[in-house]
Amino acid sequence: MYATPIVGLPSCLTIDKNGIMAIGYKDGRVQAFDSSGKTLKEFRVENASLQQIELDDQNRLLFLASPQRVGWVELTANAIVNAKEMQRPIIRVASFLIDKTRFLAVDAGGDVYYIRFDDFSEQKRNMNRGIVMQSRFAEDQNQLFTYHWDKTLRVFRVYDLKEISQIQTNTMILGFAIDAGGKSVAIQTEDKTIYLGIQGTENLPGFIERYEEILPLEAQPVVSQSVQPDIAVETPAATLSSVSDQEPIQTIPAISEPPIEIQTPMISVSPQEEQNKEENVPPTMNQLYGYWEYGVAYRDMGYFVAANGSIAWLNLILDTTSRYELQPGDIHDIDISRNGLVGLLLEDRIELWDAKYMAENQKVTTYKGMKYAVSGGEILAFSRSGRKILIGMDDGKITMLNSDFTGQMLLDTKVDATAFCPDLAQTDSFVIGTEKGELIWLSENGIYQREFVSEQAITEVLFAYGDIYWGDEAGNMGVFKKKTMKLEAGHVTALYAPENGKNWIVVGSSSGNMYIYANEFSRLMGKANLGDSPVTGIHGYMDNMMTVNQDRSLRSWNVSQIGLLTTKPPLRTSIGMYSELNTLGFITAEGNNFIIDTEKGSMLPKKLEIGTNRVEQFHKKPPVVRVNDQFFSIQNNALSEKSYKAYENDKLNTADKFLIFWLGDLLKVIDLETGSTIRTLKFGEPNVVTWGTMVNKRLIFFLEGKMGIVNPYKPEDLLIVDIADENIGKIIEVFIYQDRLIIVDENGLIHQYGMMDSKFLTPLNLSQKLTKVYYSTSRLLLIGFYGNKIIRYSPVDNNIQIDYVDGMIKDIDWTEKSFFALTEDGILWGKNF
């Protein structure tokens, strides 16, 4: 116990688990004391009265001062007090355990602010439940409790403000308190009664459907045999490396996180033939998104994901990304140790990365890891202590490394390992599943136990809750020496133990199903279908987990009660993309619209209101989709209220803010912003319209052998030009640069018509076929693609630039700073202008 004098009547007080106490006063003063009573910090918030103070686990004090000022300060003598004036009265501030770089604030209007400590920049979301009168945070569960004007106490997930439960009262609540886990709630009402509520727990998480028991197989005999270890220990000097020897790893800026679903051909882009791809040309653009194949969780802060050519730190809850460029090499496996050391197994080496450093320094642009030369590695796992790394080789042998790369042990015995997991009963031991259906126990001293559990190859193995769980290629799932059962379809491809107190095992399968196996009942209790694509990985920490499918879709989950947090479906299902400022939008046939902020790396999923229909066609600049026989423009990332009757699929174009239809000798121009028809032109037989566009409020159209230019608001100013002798192929773009009208055809010819002297110039040959091109008025660039090439042409100086990607291009687009290519395999490529 200690006593310390205070300077007045406190208005708020708090104490943390380390005994640090902080007191706030009505005159704006704040005092903080350590557990012995020594003063840590004193300061004053001018012209304010302290309403709330909080202490976080980073030695920071957060404060709320009337009427609407929030701020923070480190508990050191010379630390600067940081404060910010908010637009509306703030109800409460709190630390944000998921992201140490931000803190939270809730205002009376229902807005929740995610505020950065370093620059006070903020992200804002609204609960959409009306006026907020009181608020509290359950820190351990990252839940927000709010009391609203309608006498309802609501519980939200802090990450995305999804309401997960509520308590309604007949009388006004004067105050309430909650525990850190959010399970116990004390409520004081105006009828002088205090209520204590305890949240119940469900047997299954919300995303799991109840499932009838799957019939167990008859118990299979377990055969034991002792095996003498055969170990060779060596430390080859030539293969050892250290941090000081490694070249710095260069990074690329944080880019966006897109998503999409169900593969549908791009209707507005003609299909590509494989011979269109230029072979053996290295990519000149960077892979940005859509190809994650591996992942591991670093506590509950986020996920370390990887695929060929790139690695990234993903916070799927806040939807942010920090991206790092990986030196060349195919990634074969990934694992993380208990102390946050990430192991990347590549075709010719292992790289170790510090997840803690990456999570806490997301703005760092360079990073150094450790490398160790190993060729032929296929599977990787850390031991329970994190001191050992086990690697399965492509020749069936096993090698073990110290995690500081000071030694390597080669196991001469060929075991044909197919799955690894650490043995949680032994510090530096492993359990291995093999091609022959065995489970093998291995330590640094060699193999000390071998058990046959199946006639088929083991596909997955997991040590959890004191048991060993395994799956085989025949679709069997077993608990070692206890039970074996068969999945209804496919085989086990992933196993995960959430460690959430419910004694569950989450099972992923090759059929795209995810199951819950309840140890308490020794059976599969429920399932969720994630699509037809096999689940290739389940990774997580405690309740939070991420699933990875073979189609490269990612989902993050809360296993206990909440269900799906965020989803990032595969990009290859997009039928096209469009841009707006620094965002990219991706449209799927199912009507999903995923908006990616290429600056912040965040993603916003939006569902287009098309019901059970499908998007049959997509055009952009401006974006327009066809649903059944109607066209809708996309405005503010949603379908327009007004629709337009569709003409034939290949007889329309979009340009600027206009939609241009043609059929036979008829041509119609519609203003998409106002929804009104600007002009309908009929040219009479035998004239047939073959193409049309709007440029600078001029309608430019083509008939057989003729080109027309007219102001649709003044049709009497019609100009007809004979182009029969100009050998213009199929037109794919028309634009105006200075006094030249430029026509681009699919053969790569650029025809230039001088509008001042009314004649065609000699055409420029790009020497390159074109599938689709678009003109950027802001960049004065023609940007097109063919096969795996992006072609940029500048009419300013007739300069031509070509960039390559690895794969057939489906669509292209650009923002203010960069241009992008989406390939058929679902990879988004990007490059700055």
C-alpha cells in the first residue's frame, strides 16, 4: 500500500495490471504514479476537463477531455502530449489490442474512429444504430458495448462493427460495466436495480451448420515397431550464412488487397490464344495481389502470407497490407515458431523473417532476414520450442536444422514424409506422416517410434489436446489409438486446433468443406462449405484463423461465436475491373464488386443488387454492366437507379459519361449521369453503323467506308469523311489529341486524321496486335494489351513502351499513379507510371 497526495477532486481514475495508477481532474490536470507511488508523469490539458483516462500495454496513457478532445502521451518525463479535436462529442476512448499503432474513439453519433498514434490520421465507421449514450470495451475479445437511445445495449465486433448480440431493457440504463472478456455484464437501471448477466456459449460457431454423425470405421490395428536411429551430424561451412552476409531485401509499397469469385470469361475482351504470349521474357511489372498460397498467423495481430515472388504482412481484420519483395525462387512451404520466427522454404534455401518486427514496423521499406542454402526441400516445420527446423526433402529423406543455422543433421533413412507437426509432448520432437500410412516420432537423436495407422498415404497430421489427429488419401480422419471415421467427400487437407476452450479440431477437406470435430463427443459436429476449391491451409492463433483455398481465396474467421470476419475471393473470377482516383473495382458475374484502395491497401466488398441474376457483360470508363436485357451504370460503387434496354452485345460502347448504342442504321447516345437520351440518329438504308464513341462531347461514328463527326446537341453540324481507301481494320479506340483525331485498330495501326486540314496522315504501325486499348486523358497515353504484353503509346512524341507480365492478360486499368494488368490466373500486376 502507498499513499500519495492529490491536487484536487478527481474526475476520473484508472489502474493497470502492473499497478500504474493515473488520475484526471476537472481542471485538465493528469497525474500518473507507479506501483511504489513515484510520479511517472504530470501534465495539463488546457481549457478542458478530464472525462476518461486509460493505460495501454505500451506504456501509453490515453485521455478523453471535454468537450471532444482525445489524446495520448508516453509515461516518460519528457514525452510530448499529443491531442486532437474531434468533430463531435466523444463518449469513450480505448486501446486497440489487435493493432498497437492505433487507438479507438466512439462519438455520440455512432461513429467509431480508428486513430493512428503517429500522425492522428483516422479511419471511421458508423454503427448505424442511432445516438450512443454510453460505451465500454471488452479488451480481451475486442468487442464494443454501446447503450443507445432506444434502451438497447448492443455488442459489436470492433473490427467491422458487426452487431453480434444485444440486451433490451424496459427502463433507462444509468450505467453498466463489463469484464475484459465481455462475458459478465453489470447493469444499473433507473429503478434502482443492478442486474448481472453472463453470456452463454454455443456448442458450434455461427458459420458452422449442424452435422449428423459420420459413421466411424472399424478400429484399425496399430502396429508398433522399434527403429534404430541412423543419424549423420554435420555442419558444412560452405552452406552457413549470417545476417551480416545477406543483401538487404528491397520492398515495394503497400498495395491494395482485392478479391473476386467464380470464373467467367471477360465478355468485353476477346479470348486469348496461348501463342499470343511472348515466351521467355522476364516480367517488367510487379505481382501485387491474388496469388497467396501459404499463410501463418502471428498471434492475433495478423497473418504472414507468401507465394512465388512476394511475401506480405496482412491484417485481415483491419484490411491493411504491408508488402515485401522476395528474392527469386519458388516457395514450397511456410511455418512460424512460437516466438514469431517465420520460415520460408524455397527451392534452393530457407529464409527466416521476424514477424514481430514486420507487424510493428509496417512502414519500413527494407528488411533483413537470414538465409541458409538447402536444395530440394518440400515440407517445413518448427519444433515446439522453436529451436529446431525439420525439412522433408524431395528424395524422401529428412534434414533437421537449428533455428540459428548453427548446425544441420541429415537423417539417412528414407521416410517419404508427407506431413509434419511438432510433438507437443516433447520439446524438440516431431510427428511425421508418411507415404506408407505411418506415423513416425522423431527427435534430434533419431526415430524413436513408428506406428502404422492407414493403408493410404497420410495427408495431414496435428498434435493437439494431448492427441494426434491425422488424415489420409482415402478420406479417413483418425485420432491416434482412439477413433477413425470417413469424411463424406474428399480427404483431409488441413487441421487446426483453435485452443479456445471448446476442445475442437477444425478440419479442411479437398472437397472445399470445413468441419468441426468435437473431442467431447468424439465425432464431427458440423460443417461449412467454402466452395468447390480444396482447402489447402488453416492457420491461426486461438480464436482467430485464416483459411486458404486452392483457388487462392482467403477468409479470416473467429471460431468461437462470430464466424466470418473478412473474405478475399480469387481475382481470376473477375469479369473486369474499373478505376476511380486511386481505387480499383472488380466485378464478378455474381454481382460482387470489390473496391481496392491502392494507396492504403484496404478492400471494401460491395454487393450489386442483382438478386439471383448474373452480370452478363461489363464495360468501363464509365463502368456499365448488363443484367438480363438491361444495362445499369455503376455510380458510387452501386447500380444506378435507372436502367436502359440492351441492344446486341457487340453494338455498344461507353465513353466519358455516355453510353452509345447502334443497331443497323440507328445510333443512340445516352447521358449516364442524368439518365436522359441526348440524341437518336437514323442514317437510312443502306448505311450501317459499325462503331461509335463520344470524345470531348463530339459523337464520332463509323459507317461502311465513312466516318462521321457531329455535336449531338447540334446535329445540323454533321461532317462525313470518306475513309474507304484508308485500310482501317476493326476499330477498338478513338480519341482526340490537339487537332488530330486518332483511330486505333486491332492490327496495331494508328490512323491520324488532321481536323484542321481535313486529311489523313501516314498511319503509325505499333508492330503489335491489340486486344483492347483505352486512352488516358490525364496521362496523354494510349494503354492497351495483347497476350502478356502491355503497350503504352504517347501521341505527344510517338513514344512506344512495352511491359510484360507472366500470364495471359484479361484486363487492364490505371489510377493516378500506376497502371495495372489482371491475368487469367487471377494475379494483379502493377507498375508506377
